[in-house]
Amino acid sequence: MGLFVSLVVLSTGCLDFAYILGYLEETACDNVDPSSISPDFDRSHCFKDAAERKKTPETCAKVEESAPRTRCYMELAEEMGQWQLCNHLSDQPSGQDYSRLECLQRTAVKKVDPQICEEMGDATYGGWVSAAYSKEECIKAVNSAWQGEGLPPGSAAPGGTYD
């Protein structure tokens, strides 16, 4: 195993330990018998963690449980700034799943880009433990983040000007 990691590092010419760890973790998630590790082993969170380390949305699809899978897509969308990943989520999720609207808002705030809020259309959602999500609330949240950067309303944001 050590030789494999060394070859990967040498062949890429860089030390992206998070990616390597994520790759090894995903391989383990695929091939390990859960009962051989621990009665508490959770394959869904194993794949979620691997996807986040590698920053590979396709690994989120391997997450069997719905709530960790929706969180996986949402966290990658936010971290990578790829709002399109939010389309893997529902506007009106069930149980403890995360919504497409929350995903879009979190990504818009992280990128300080109100144009992402436009993807919400007229949809609204009141989260199971959180505030309501809508295009209007998203724009307010982005505006707040933009002002937090010390810039006045109406100044040019990455997605255009807004008040």
C-alpha cells in the first residue's frame, strides 16, 4: 500500500494528501466488510467523507442513505462553487434531507454571487431545522455576506450589482 501511495505522489508531481486519502478511503468503502471493522461502521458516511476529501461529486452517488447523500452534494457545491450540484437535491425534501434551495443559497453566499439565487425561481422551502429559503431570502443573505466584506449595497458583486 505504501508503494502505491508513493507512486501516485511521484507520478502526479505534487502532494495532494487529501485526494490520496480520499482515494484510499473510497477504495476501502467499496471493498471492506463492515462487520470486520466495527458494528458502528457507516458505509454512507465513509463515501461522503471520501467525496469531500477528493472533491469528486460522482462519489456522492455511492452514498446509500439519503440525508448524508444530499449533504455530500450540498457541501461540495458550496466548497467548489458549483451550484449545478444542487440539482441532485429536491426543492421539498423529506426527513432530514437537505433542499436544493438551501444548497443554492449556501453556494451563492460562499461565492458572494446573487445570480445563483436566480436558479431558485419561485420555489420556497421552510427547512426542518432552519429558516425559509427563497430567491428573496437568498439575495438578502448574499447582500449581507457582500456587506460583510466591507462593500456597500449597489456596488458590483461577482454576479452583478444589486441593492
